[in-house]
Amino acid sequence: MAVGKRGKTAGQDSVQIAPRPRGRPSRERAESIDRNVLEAAKHSFLSDGFAATTMDGIARRAGVTKATLYQRYDDKVALLRAVMQDRVAAWSAISDSRAVARGDTLEQRLRHYARSMTRWRQDPEVVAFGNLILECWGSARSVAEEMQNIRQNQMVDVIERDITEFGPKDGVKPANPRLLAELFLGMIGAVHTHLGESGGLSASVVDQHLDHAVDIILNGKVAW
């Protein structure tokens, strides 16, 4: 049988290409869909609020079908939980990348954490999510409680580890490092409340308030 120049059997006009098989998307495509959904949901929740956001709207913004969206998340609450967990993980990664700036002593580390928490408290995205969590106390309380606990416990864990590790280097062995970590965070929270009520303070004055809280913690080591 004769074969043409382009590899076709003589008498054939074209080469038939098998259609691309349908089925599950590739892993790369699935990951891209997941990311688009989370980004669309984040923008919807932050711009419209939890109550006004709909699964239909998120699907349209993400460029996916409702069926695709519901394959991944049962409802709006589950999607909100995924969005918040994703952002907490992203913020934690940023904090971990700055670990070299924490210092080599407990004093340096506590001062670093006090300033870092203050910076995060002023971050626009963190502020926006904080407002979203406040809204969710009435409409998605389980998610609000979970996110509040995650944010609090992660920071307590980090500071507890540092107190446990660096306390003995300062000549003390803390009897309850977790309680000390919680007290420290409570003091920084009180400073934030005071700063919010004072308003318009310079960065140097803010640092003085934060340092004073650290000094109180460190100078009370005899009670550890």
C-alpha cells in the first residue's frame, strides 16, 4: 500500500487525532482550581462579608461550576474555614522566614515578638480578617472560635518553647512556661488596648510601651 510524503496512506485526506480523554483533571490543574477557589472566596468574604457571600458568587468569581465547588466544600462555612486556615498558614510562613531576627537570648526574643505582634496587628489583611471573625461570632461561631484559638495557641506555643529553652540559659528554670507565655501575650494585648485608646503615638513611644511590658516579665523572674 502506497504511503504519501506526509506519512499518510495514499487516498487519505487527513490524519485522525484521537480526542483527549475526559476524566479527572491533572494534579496541576486541580491545584490551580483549588487556589482559584480559595482566592475567590477570600476576596468575596473580605469585600462582601460572610452573610452576603454566596457559593454561587464564589463559583462565578473563581471561574468554576457549582458542582466543582461543592465537590470540594460542603457549604460556605467549610469554605470560610479553609480560607482562614490557608491565611494563617501563610502568615506563619512569613513569621518563620523572619526567625533569624528573633535573637539569641530570651530578652531579645520577647522584644522581637512584642514588636512583631504589633506589626501584624496593623497589617491590612490581618485587620480585615479580624473584622471578618468578629462578624462570624454571630453567623459562623464555630469557625470564629477555631480561628481565635489557632492564632492564640500558635503564638503561645512559640513563646513557651523559647521560655523553656532560654530560661535556663538565664539561670532560671520556669515551673510553668506556658502560663508565662500566656501572661506575656496578655500583657502585650493590654498594651495594644492602651495604644488603641491613646491613638496617634509615635513608633518610638509604642516601642517604649512594649519594652516596658517585656521588662516587667523579665524582672519578675524570681517568681518563675
